[in-house]
Amino acid sequence: METRTERVLFQGTGGRRLEARLELPARKPVAYALFAHCFTCGGDLFPARAISQALAEHGLAVLRFDFTEEGGGSPATHDFTDVEDVLAAVEHLRRTREAPRLLLGHSLGGTAVLHAAGEVPEAKAVATLGAPYAPGEVHGLLAPVLKQAREQGEARVALGAGAMRISRHFLDALAESPMEEVLGRLGRALLVLHSPVDGVVGMGNAQRIYEAARQPKSLVALEGADHLLSRPEDARFAAAVLGAWAGRYVGSHEVEAQREAGPELSQGVVEVHEAGEGPFAQDIRVGRHRLRADEPTAYGGEDTGPSPYGLLAAALGACTAMTLRLYARNKGWPLEHVSVRLRHSKVHAEDCQRCETKEGKVDRIDRTVTLEGPLSGEQRQRLVQMADRCPVHRTMESEIDVHTFLEEPPDAPAPTPANNPSPTGRGTG
């Protein structure tokens, strides 16, 4: 599903100017979510984008902000440092859009949203990702700066490639109510996501948070992930879990109704839109179905979906299996299962005996068909021959006539008339 991102500026604690990003779904949001994270400290926003977009695909609009500072931002825009900043973000949503029904926090942002949740009556669910039970649980990284923060008003702790500013207000807010009391009166659905090998916040923190909370609650282990979800596959897994879980507690019926109400494309029509996630990711609509395409990381993409050539080979494989199944069924043959494995490559044209092109390179697809069942040798050979009669195979080997048209967006300005029109009414330039 196509999403879009807006920059949001509003006033935080002490009148400071704060910046966030609002991830919006393609249609009217069924609910809003607030996401306080510490991903910029690793120099990579992919986990934050992936999680926000996964929630947007479930119909939620997500206001996300970073609890860390990169050092290269505008002096007029500050990072979030206090629980009060979380509540300022909530108030901004409440005033301009709608109060969040989901609160989500990563690392110390998770600790902050747990403490803030009691002052957000509209929130129906809370989720944490790699969150410490208390600030001092971040494997001693905070210990040297806690005294400085209390004495001087703030201090900085290194996380990844960046730093988080710890303010006295932040520590006071977290110390005001013990976490056990905060979780005991949470009164909302809770999801705890944590990696057993997190080297910054130990897994014991997740267990303590889970045990202190009341039902409904869930604990999911992000096996093999680091604290910053630096591997794209870990970020995507966390995003998928969060999206599915949030749909259960935050507007799930409205989301499904919205999806059902969406326009279904007619037969033969496909729409492709840039996903806004990385340089190449594409969202694809085929009828009532949603697909994703991307390029592998080796080619500059983020591998959030199969490549265009992967989709092309998949279409051929699917068509091959369907064709063989239909033929065997019509013949009454005992074909129990069909599987097709394909491999796309580029080969020198001179090595292709069946190709008319004899210079440069041509595309080659190696297709291996496995047929299971008590078939005779003659039946197997006939089915292999039928693979070449699959409609997609025929299309790929035949001449294809592609027409490309330019369609201006609805809000595009009207074209400027030529200064010196020709007698036919067309510009001479």
C-alpha cells in the first residue's frame, strides 16, 4: 500500500522546537500511533521507516521521532529528551489530528512511553522494542552520566554512531514512579519485543517488563537481532509482528473494512507506485492483491521484495505449474504435485542456438520441473513438453507491443502555451 511522509514541527518541553515525521497511509487513517525510537544513533533510519510503514499499511498514521541526536541537525530543532516531550507529541496529535491509540517505543523511548501511557487515556495498546526496565539497565552505559545529568541538568551517552542527551527532567520522570507500579496500572494491551542477544539492553529487561504487566500481554523474541536492528531482515520481522499485533487491538475491524472498501483493479490492470522505502522499493496492486518489488542490497536496494526479474521468473513458474496441473487433470493422469525451479541469467548470444540474435547478450531462464505421482515415462515426457505451451512462456517468446503514455497528476499545473504557435496550432519549438 502506498504511504507518504510529512515533516512535523511543534513545541516541546520548555518551549523547545521539536521535529518529527508523520507516516500516513494511502487512505484516511483508522487510528494514530506515536513511535519514540533511538534508531538514528546507529546512523540508519531503515528500522524506523520499515516499522512505521508496516503500521501505515494496516491503516495507522504514525508520528515518529528520535530520542537521539546526530549532531548535524538544525540548531533550531532539538532532539526529544523527556517524557514530557512524548506527552507534547501526544498533545500535538490530539490537537491537530487525533490522539494516538497506539504508543510504541524503542530502547529508552520504550521506557518513556511506558511512563507516559498513564496520561494518554485514548491509547489502547503499548509496544516496546529493546526497552530497558530502568535507565540504569543499559549495561552501565548510563551510569557515568547519571550524576552529571542531575548536577548539571543534562549529559550525553553514546549509542551506536550518535548520542542521546539525558536530562534531569527525564531521570526525574522515570524515577517518579517505579516501573513495577507503572506496569501494574498500565491497563492496556502490551507487546514486548526483544532480542536474546541484545548487547546494549539485556533480555532480562524484557522478562521483567513482561512479568510485571497484566494481561493482555505478549513477549516476542527477535532471535539474532542486535539492539539497533541493523540487519534489514530483523527490522522487517519486527515490523511484520508489530503490524499484525496492532491490528488486533487498534482499529482492526476498521482496517479490514477499509481494505474491503478499496477499489479493485479490473482484470489485466496492474498499478505500481514507489513505496518510499529505500531507493527502489515498489508497491504493486494486481486486482485486490498487494505485492512488493525491490532490488537486492548488492544492487543498491534494500531487498524488501523480489526483483523485477524475480517476479518475471515467478510468473513463468506459476504459469508452468498451472498449465501442467490443468493438462493432467483433463487427461485424468495421477499427477500429485508440481514444483518448478527457475534461474535467470544473461548469456552470450553466440551460445544460444535457438536465438536469432548473434551479438551481445540475451536473457536465459533455466526451468526445472519436478513431477510427483505414479506417472508413466510417456506421461512425464508429455507434461514436460506442455511446459513450453504455458501462456506466459508463449508471451515471452513472442513479439510484445508495449505503448507508453504520460499521465499528469490531478494537481499538475496546466501546460504553458507555446509563444509562437504554428498555423496548425502546434508550437514550433
